[in-house]
Amino acid sequence: MKNFALIGAAGFIAPRHLKAIKETGNNLVAAMDKFDSVGIIDSYFPHADFFTEFERFDRHIDKLRRQGTPLDYVSICSPNYLHDSHIRFALRHHADAICEKPLVLNPWNVEALADIEKETGKRVYTILQLRLHPAIIALRNQVLATPKDKIFEVDLTYITSRGKWYHHSWKGEESKSGGIATNIGIHFFDMLLWIFGSLKSLKIEKYEADHAAGYLDLQRARVKWFLSINENHLPEAVIGQGKRTFRSLKMDGSEIEFSEGFTDLHTTSYQEILKGNGFGLQQALPSIELAHQIRKTNRDSNL
């Protein structure tokens, strides 16, 4: 049984991490969030210590280590712009970090964390669950089995409706979330790069607070992508079903179905990390570079 701490316990994604820690047979000893709406912890680890002040949380983790209960992992579900700092906290407390995506917002943060990995001997892992999705694995194998000069036509659409609160939260501030392409698109960009190879060029067609669109020229694909949090962009058929999320991935005109099981892969991710097979800094870097380049291209072109 490994000892975990969790930062960002009140966040949207935290329950998936709590569930993964529980289902892999491990223990949460402490959690931290400046918000105290964390009753979900009772469903998994009712005896975990909880803190709303980072300084007291830091002191507690240090005290546990000195009393013979060191941390093995720190799970990080905090706002995107704090990931870098919280990963450093984990490594300096002699624990491995398991961080939600985006791992960090800027490519140079990855280089700095790699140095701290070497200094501490600890590892940084991220959650790239689409790489573990059976349908996505099958798609990658299909692409790898075709001649290398074959260029695929790919169309990716992801619409996940968000209310007015989104723009008043840290998610609505590009300096904190990385903007819409990063905040809701990073795992899809990672998936595309993993399947179709590295980026050759990109073009941005739209970049607004609630949606963005563009084209990617990858080693094995020409990709048209559209990301949105605006419910008005949902197809009528989806609205008629009362749904607020729409995902579509087409390759050469054929739909790739991967909607099922999309949210159930955190436990699988933890299982792989605990076996030493998790996705680290270098696996996360290409999508971070791509998302950063999208932001930079948008600023430079003043779309």
C-alpha cells in the first residue's frame, strides 16, 4: 500500500483520482484545497487529513515524513497554472508526482522539471488516458500498419458545454488555464500527435474565449479541429437527446467511436504508473509545445 496526498481535492477531476487511489489499493493520508467543499473524500478516504492552507499542508507532510510516514505519490488536480509549483512540491518532499493535464503550460517548464527529477531521483507522471483507450490504441495500430507515405485526412470536433461560471473562474483566464485550446484540447492534441506523428505546421482559423478552430499538418495526417464550450455549437441531434457534450473523430471520412469509457481510464492510468509504465515529461512535451504554439500564433496574428 502506497501513501498518497492530493492537491486540489475540490476540483472537478479530483473524484477520478480519489477513485483510482482507492481502486489500486492505496491510501490517501492528506488532501489540500483552499475550498472546503470536499465531502466527496468521505466516499473514499474519510480518515484523510484535510487542509485549506498550503503552508499547514506543507508542514503536515514534512511532519509525517519525520514520523516515519513518508509520501510515495502526490496527486495534483489543482488549476493548470499551479501544476508546475505543486509538482516541485512533490519532488522536494521525496514523492513522485501524478499530475493532471496539461502537465504545465509552457515547454520550458518541462525542462526545469527534468532537472529537478535528476536532482531528487523522483518522477513526474501525467494522465494521458486516451493513450490507454482501446479504440485509440486500435486506431494507432491501424495507422502504423499502413505505408509510411500514406497521409490521412482527420476531422476532430469536441464540444463540451460550460455555463457562465467558466469565464469567471481561473479557466476563463488564459494566463491561468492556457486558454481553450489548452484547457479542453490538450489530451486530444496529445492523442493526435501520438497517432499521426510530430507537428510540421499549423494554421489558426478561429480563436475566441469559448471556441477555437484550425488546421494541423502532422507527419501522417492533415487535421481539421474544432473545440468549443458553447452549447450553441452542439449538433441539433445531440441537443434533442438532452446531451451537453459531443465528440467526433473522423479519419478519411469514417467515424472513430471512442465516446464510451472516456472517463473511466484514470484507474488504468494509476495501475500503469504504479508498475513504472506511466507517461512522463517527455511524453507530455509534444502536446504542451503544440498548445503553446497555438497560443503564440494567435497572439502574433491578432485573430
